[in-house]
Amino acid sequence: MSKLESWLSTSVGKRLDPDGHYGLQCVDAVDHYGEFIFGVPWSQSVGGVRGAKDLLGVAPDKYWIRIDYFHGFVPQRGDVLVYGGDSSNEWGHTAVVESADGIGINVIQQDGFAAPHQFVDGNWYSSKPAHRARLAYAGRGYGALAGVLRPRPELIGSDINYQSATPTPQEDELSAAEVNEILVGVDSRLKNQLAKADERQRDHEEATRAYVRDRINDLGTTVLDGTQAQEDVTRQYLHDRIKQYSPAEIVALIPDGIAQKVLDELAERIGKTNG
Ligand SMILES: [Ca+2]
């Protein structure tokens, strides 16, 4: 069983309080989750925040894939939800996904506002342990889903077995429908992003840097010294990783800063094929 599955099957009913203060908060559950699946203290694997809504900007790229919410996005098992808060809760909310559909999301969470309460650190805070709940994509008391943090699959004991991978080189082909879905998704994201380009400029640059760093790491892996068989296995592993994502997820993973370039390149290739 992966560490992710192990956490999901053992955390309900536990008092998760890795920071040791302010009772049992929603962020405590996610900090505990990060420590558990990565084996790294939450201060490094998740990062300190004033409120849950700040997690998207703080959680390190090294451990998490940040996916900002877009219309039609459905989280997957193991994602960490980050809600932006509302007038009744300025801190936002966070929880770990068990399952999701287009209407709601089943989570394991703690809730800093939930009864029963305990008196600690000079005030009353929640003492309700980790529990299951169903959240909406936007709801009173936690606001709208701002995005998710997806644990990097290569860090949490995925099921891919290097030894048994069959080195059969394949081309990464996308169907015309998949290409179209990606184009439409990227295009709609660009329109959204242009509207708030200024405030998000810094995020774009960071995402682009992270993307370039990852590609360089991938390239480094493929030119490992060694036998042809090793290289083929590595290539197959990267291929399998790409195939784990749906077109919608690929869209979400493309940094905004290079989205236009991707569109241009795809348009050029399609133009050449059709011309
Ligand atoms: Ca706490």
C-alpha cells in the first residue's frame, strides 16, 4: 500500500496536532499528511502559514504539483484542497481528498471551528479529531476552492516497478479529440490569466522556473550513463508518467508563462500536417 493510501485508511479519529498549538486545526491535518507521505517534517514538506488559504503559495514545488482551480476541474484521491475563505472565515480551509465528483468532494479533515472545544494557548479551540466530511466546490464558512496541491507521485511510492518495466519504445500520441481538449483548455486558461496577469506575474515566473527545472531533471535522467536497456526503461517510465494525466490535468500542469508558446507550437504542427 502506498503511503498516501495508508494515511487515508488510518487517520480518521486521530488527534492530529503536529504544531502542538491552537488545538486541532484543518492545517494540522494537512501538515500531518505531508509529514506522513513524504517522511519530512511539515515545516519543510508543507510550510508554515497564517491561514489555510496561504498553502497554495507556500507549499514547495519539490513535493507538490500546484493546480489552480479551473472550470470543470475535479480533484483526485490524495489531493490537498485549498479554499480561499469568505466573510465568515478569513483563514480559508484545507482538507485531503478521498473521492470527488462534479458536485462535491469527500474529504478527511479537521475543522478549527468545530465543537467540542478545548481551552489551550489562552483561548478556546477545536478538539474534534480528524473526520470525514463532504465539501462543495464553494460553500459558506470556507469559500471557493482556489486549487489543490497534488503530491508528486514519484515521491510517495508509486506502483511503477523499474525492474519489470518492459522497454518497448512508444510514441506519445494524443488523439485529435485530446489535442482539441488541451487547446480549448489552454485557451480558456490564457483568457482567465490575462485578466489577472499583473497580480500573478510573480507566480508565473516561479511556475516557469519550476517547469524548466523539472524538464532539465527529466533530460538528465534520460542521458544517464549506462546500457541501452536502462535508457529504454527510463524512457518507458517517463512515458508512463505522462500517460497518468488526463488532458485536463495536462492543461493544469502547463505553466501560464509558456502556455502561449505551447499553443503556437501546436498550431504550427497542425498547420504543417494539414498543409
Ligand atoms: Ca494545532
